[in-house]
Amino acid sequence: MNDTKPKTIFEKIWDSHVVKNAEGYPDALFIDRHFIHEVTSPQAFDGLKKRGIKVFNTHRTTATADHNVPTKDQHLPIKEALSRHQVETLRNNCQEFGIELYDLGHPFQGIVHIIGPELGLTLPGMTIVCGDSHTSTHGAFGNIAFGIGTSEVEQVLATQCILQNKPRTMRIEINGKLSKGVLSKDIILYIISQLTASGATGYFVEYAGDTIRNLSMEARMTICNMSIEMGARGGLIAPDEITFDYIKGRRFAPQGKVFEKKVEEWKKLKTDEGAVYDAVLKFTADDIGPMITYGTNPGMGMRISDRIPTIEELKEISGQISLKKSLDYMGLEAGSQLLGKAIDYVFIGSCTNARIEDLRLVAAMVKGKKKAANVKVWVVPGSKQVEEQAKREGLDKVFEEAGFELRSPGCSACLGMNEDKVPAGKYCIATSNRNFEGRQGPKSRTFLASPLSAAAAAITGRITDVRELV
Amino acid sequence: MVVVGRYSATISQQRSTNNEIMSKEKFTRLVTTTVPLPVENIDTDQIIPARFLKATTREGFGDNLFRDWRYDSDNNPVKDFVLNTGIYSGKVLVAGKNFGCGSSREHAAWAIHDFGFKVVISSFFADIFKGNALNNGLLPVVVSDNYLQGLFIAIEKNPKTEVIVDLEKQTITVNGASESFDINLYKKICMVNGYDDIDYLLSLNSEIREFDLAHS
């Protein structure tokens, strides 16, 4: 291999983590950081027990309970027997195998992709995996992070490696200034609407351009988080001063002199001049407005002021069938507008948009206002630390006065595994990442949007162009 | 061991030094009728909704395969859903493109396999699902859009249409019309022989240990 060849940041990180590249085998890729949670880990631990093997390096795995936990009364035993059993199983496995667990009630507990970055466990240049497709969130720090299945969780626990074929690389560049009321959530919903739900399958994406550079770390995480929704294995952003400032002083991040030395190494994590990507796409920020989805996959999105496409506007018959099926499910008319559509629920939460900046944006918009009578509003912070910070800043009071319910941390109504479900036929505007049929509860109907658009809808009770309120 | 290509010698040598082999189901050739599901972008939430992911074992997920398409809110079978009509049966599921998108839940592959399917045919699979399927003895077969459409038409015309899936030759044949399909050679060897990735990784233990120390 010619090491002087210009490389993308992705190639630099990947190549430096290949333990073995044997002829006829996929790469044995070393994993620096492994996160686990209660839903996709029990069968992996069972595998270890059956084989009679230990965890390879317990320091490289961190556990939390998030997917299946109640967001009310977390200090009490979990009521639902199966959920309780799953969380207890995680607890027992972590104890038996010696893995650090941030259990319910622990000050570091929270959604796995929120706690990694806030604790300084997520760092540039790493390889990071978790049995959850939104692991791509961590890529915002300039690392290779992707979701894996339970068999692979077992591989990582047993060997700290997984077998992977190197994906292709895609560069998505966005330049220009975002207009008022447009957030990073709108950027990623826009990109997915352009690429479709499968447009980046087989690729690992690097997001670049000055629009991305000007975003905060939390906003960058929202973008990388949804890479999987266009099929990409993951998405990353080269680290810069904004990244280093975010990491500095975090609980498990390198400290002092070691940190300074690390920053010098991390500065080299960027794509070389002349490096070649398998695909390059460019967008301008001017084209991006507040976005909303109308269908049943995240690729079915549009500017909030646009109208839903008509069946005839779609060229492919298969696309026409999908649109018709989606709109039937959503109870919507092809060619109609969503602005002014009454909604029933507002969900502000999930690994996509439940960080402190998201809560601050929502609070700033609703301060002194009340929610519309026809809506129920759940604000579910991404972690215990986010919850505590929100309280320190008095955001809890703002939400309370507005009639919003501030819950305790967990994945909650993003996937409706716990009791936070949207009832059949009801409409929910959600800051989460998936609008699949039944995702928020059987027959629930989801509109994906930014925290600002969700907050605006909470106030008006209708789908609202946030630019009318800011 | 079945010779499937020029890499097989290397791999069998590697295996013979490894005492930890846990044998999985082997797959070589299958002749069966099929179940068609001509819907695109079938996500893993449809295959197995999140509320059924609370089990801590791998078994039994087949009961809730396509739960919300298969049963109504009162748990009665939805009469016109393909698994309930009684018209179609078999060990191959034929589905529209971008099958298995969304959540990484391996439970989706477990549910399909547990229900009795050995193969899923589509013109396009989501990456994580494809990997999960291969790790569980469920063969994802990628065919061209045209072939897939032809297959849907043939099955609709005659629900007893049989497909021949030959992993060794990497071909699929329906009514005499064959198409070859791609599969990663390593994964093919694993499927044909019932190997598991972890066996190979465990054999690299000392190299990984060295790497870990150098990068801590």
C-alpha cells in the first residue's frame, strides 16, 4: 500500500484500526469504544456464557439503560415485567462481566448517544460501535461510529474487533448561511429528502462545507445522527476548534498536558488535498427551509411551506405505490399542504434532538406562552445531566408554565418501547428520527421536524412555519 | 469442506487451528415456493415492532413477524395480509427494494428466520440488516429490479411457483430463468459451512491484544 497517497479522514481512521487484513477475509477492525444498552445486548452476553469466554477489555465498553425505561417515576421499580426483566438482565450481565453501567438513577444515565459525548467518552479518531443504528451520532467528533447487530455486539465483547468490509466514501458539502428559524435538523431532513431513504446505502458520509463548520457540536450531532436514515453506515465531521472546546474538561476526556497533546494529533484528522471520494454531493444553505416529513420514511420530507407531491409527479411506479401507501397510512391527501394541519401530540426528545441546546431553543420560543388546548406535549431530556442542567437554568419552569410535561431521560416515544406511545390515528410532530408506520405506537402518525418547528406546533396546535413566530 | 473459490484453502487452514468453532446451520441449495411482499422500504420496525424486543433470548420472534400488518389492534389476523391468506407459503420471502432499512435490531433477522424463512430476495438491502441476516443463516439474495418484478408477476400468476436458490453456484432460477447474484466470498464460505465470524476473530487473540496495548 502506498502510504503517501492522499486519504480521506475516514480512510485515515479506518486504516489505523485494521488489526488484520487477511486475504479472503473482511478487515478485522479494532473498536476503541463500545456502548451497550438493555435491548440489544442480552443475547450477546448469552453467547459469551455459552462459549465460556470473558469480555476482552471491560474498560472499552460502557452500558446504560435507555430504550426500554419509563420516563416517569424512575426511582420506583419498573412496572412492566418484561421491561424490568430486560433492565435487570443488563444489570446482572454488567456485574458478572465487570462493565461500568449507568443505571436508572445514576447521574450519568441517559440515551446512549447523548451520554457518550457529554462524558467525554466519545473522542476524535476513534472507532465506536453500539447495537443501535443511531451510533452514527458520535461521528460529529470526527470518528468512525456505526450501528451493529447483536452478533457483532458479541464479537466486540469477546474480541474488541468486528469483521467489516470497508464501505465506500461519500462527501456531502453544504455551503452558505442558514436563514432564520432553520436548524441542523432541517439540514439533515433536507439532505435525506434529496437522497431518499436508501440513497447513501453502502457509503460512509463525511459532511463538510462552511455551513457545517459554523454549527455547534450539538447541532453537528443531529446531522450525523440521521445518516442512517438515508442508508449510510455512518457520517462524520472532521474535528476543529469547536470540537476541541466541547471536549475540554469533560469527565472522561484526556486532561491537561495529555489533552493538549491529543489536540495536536486530532488536528491531523482531516481529508488530504486530492483525496478521492466515491461520491461527492453539494448543497447550498439557501435551498434549505424549515422541513417536515409527510410520509412513512424519513426520505419523504419537504419544506414546511411546500405541498405534498401528487402521485403523478413521481416518475417511478414503485414510488407512486409507496407514496399512496404512506399517505393512506398518514391520512393525508397527495398535493395538499401540511401548514395549518391540527396535531395531537408533540414529542421533543430522542438521540437526535434532546440535548441542552435543543431544550434551550424550545424554552426560548415558548417562554411566557401556553400550549394549545388540543395537544399533549412531552419533553424528554436526553440524559440525567441534560435534565439537571435544564433545571439549573429554570427551563423546567418555562415548560411547566407552558403546560409541557418534562419527563426523565430515555428513548421514550421515539420508538414507543415503554409506555410513552402515541395512540392509533393520532398525529405527533416529533424531533426524533423515524416516521415509520407504528414507530411511536401502533397506527401512530409521525411528522418529523426540528425542535423549533415542534415548539411552534405545540403553541399553535397546528403545523406552523416557525418563521412566522421568530 | 466445499471448494467455493481460491480463498478456501487459506480459510480452511485458519479454521483448522481454531478449536472454538461453534457450528451454525449450513446453507447450500434450496428449492421452495415463496411468499411475496411487493412493498418498498420495509423497515425493521415493520418486521418486528419495538414493543416486541423485550425478550432476552433469540427464539420466538417469528410469532410477531410483521405483527402490525399481520394482526389488527384486537389481535385478530388481518385477512388480506400475505401471511394470512393461505395462498402463499415457502421458505423464501420476496420483498421490494431497500428491505430491512431503519433500526439495527438483529431481532428482525431472528424473526424472519424463526418464522421459517431461509432466504430473502430483494433488489436492494439495507447494510445492517444484510449483515445481521448473514450472521444468522438467513441468505439475502440481491437480484436486478427487472428480475424482481418478473418474479412478483410469476408468483402472482402461480402461487406454487418454485424458486431454486443455489448458493454454491450463486444463482437463482425461476421457471427456467436464471440470474446470478453476488455475495461476499467470505460470507458465502461461512454460510455454506455454518461458520461464525467470532471463531475467526478469536483466533486473532494475540494480535488484537498487542494492538489494544499499543492503543490504550
